Amino acid sequence: MYKKKNNIGLLYIVPTPIGNLLDITYRSVNILKKVDFIITENIKHTSILLNQFSIINKLLSLNTINEKKKTNQYINILKNGNNIAIVSKAGTPIINDPGYILVKHAYYNNIRVVPLPGACAAITALCASGLKANQFCYEGFLPNKKKKCEKKIYSLRKEKRTIILYESPKRLIHTVQLIKKIIGATRKITISKEITKKWENIQRGTAEQLLLIISNDIYWKKGEITIIIEGDKKNNTKTISSQALKIFNIIKKETNNTTAIKITKKICGLNKNVLYNKIIKENIL
């Protein structure tokens, strides 16, 4: 554990397994044993984990209902010199779980925040998706209301990065139907269910193909679901008219290429980068 500064406690962010209990790190177990208190989203669920690793500690509650009320109380506990670890029901805390307000207030009060690495369903599913993982966006859970959900998916239709979503099994079929309708039937997606558990299931294909799999299988009616959607591959570069290219060719005979591009841009009202990329592609330079 890190040393306290000015006798103020430290706030540890401790990930817990998303399924397989063996995925917890040695460091996480060590921290959970040594801190003065453990803040958890679900006391009953966390107690099972602590018992598994013979961890005896005081558990405090922090959920979406009491987060604002409890935050000041826990900040005072930290300021009195106590070390606290925050955990979620499963996975890395704060991401789609309570704790953001506590961490923010910890910084306001010059309390050191110490994050530990560990399990995260979004990243674990992304690694196994077979889709590009060098650039991605995490959107969490889609809105519950139908119109807002459709609007959100529509806003993602041209997203070029790989998209990560969480979804409940009850809404899974409807969500994949919306992906098929709005984003496209041939867009590749991966659906991961119960990652790291013994009944883990990862299915990859187009939205249309996966609908055939999940629609007739009651197995997909339960469990934790992560959806990974391939980014848009369409080339959205604006077309450059032959007239604009003709103007560019005339101007470049009298000056350098950079200046010719700038002048052509002003005459034709084009984006400089779009014009440049088009010229490079056509090997005009």
C-alpha cells in the first residue's frame, strides 16, 4: 500500500472479477485485506467474493440511490486517515457504476486516488471480437426509451471506430434488430454473453446472421451481454469535380502545389484536406 500524506487516507479503485473469481489480482486481494473500509455497490454480492479469499473487512454501501448522500460521509472518513477501497458488483468500478462523485470529491479534497488494473467486460469482449481494437468508442447501455434508443443508434451509424455497447438480455433481440435496420444488415458485430464464466458464449457475424442465432435460443434470454459493432468503412470523402481539378492543374503551372491547392480551395469553396487527399489519390502532384 502507498504511504499516507498529511495523515489523509487513500482511495483505492479495485476491480473485481466479472465472472471467474480467479481473475482477481494478487494486488487487489492484498489491498482489500489491508484497507480500513470497503465501499461496494452490492454488499451481499461483494461478501461472497470476500469470503472466497478469506477477506474480513467492514463493508459500506454506495449505490445510485445513496451516492450523493454518502459521498461527504466517506470523504470525512478518508480525511480522518482511513484507507478505503471502492469496488463494484463486478468489473472495474466507476464505469457504468456508482463512484464517480466520490472520486471527483476526493480530488477536490486533495485525497490521493489509486486505481488498480483488472477485469472489464467491455475490454475483454473487444479483444475477442475479431474487430479493430486500435480505435474504439464505449457507449455503455443504450437509453431505455424506444425513441431515444433509436436516436442513439442512428447517431452511431457513421462512427468509424469500433463501438462497444452493454445490453440486457431482455432487450438484446430488439437492439440487434435496430442495428440491422439503422446501421445495416451486413455490418459485422460480435455478441458476448457471460464473459469469463463457464457458460461464456461469443458469436460473431452480421446483424442479420446473429438475429437468426439469438432469436430461437432461450440461452440468450439471460446473462450479461456486450455488443461490439464494426465501425463504418464507407468512404465519406466529398467528390471533387473535374472543373475543380482543371482549375488546380492550370494554377499549379504558375506556382507551387501548396499554393495551387489553397487558391483552388478558395475559388471552388472546397475543404483543403479533401482537395489534397483527392489530388494525392489521383497522383496529380
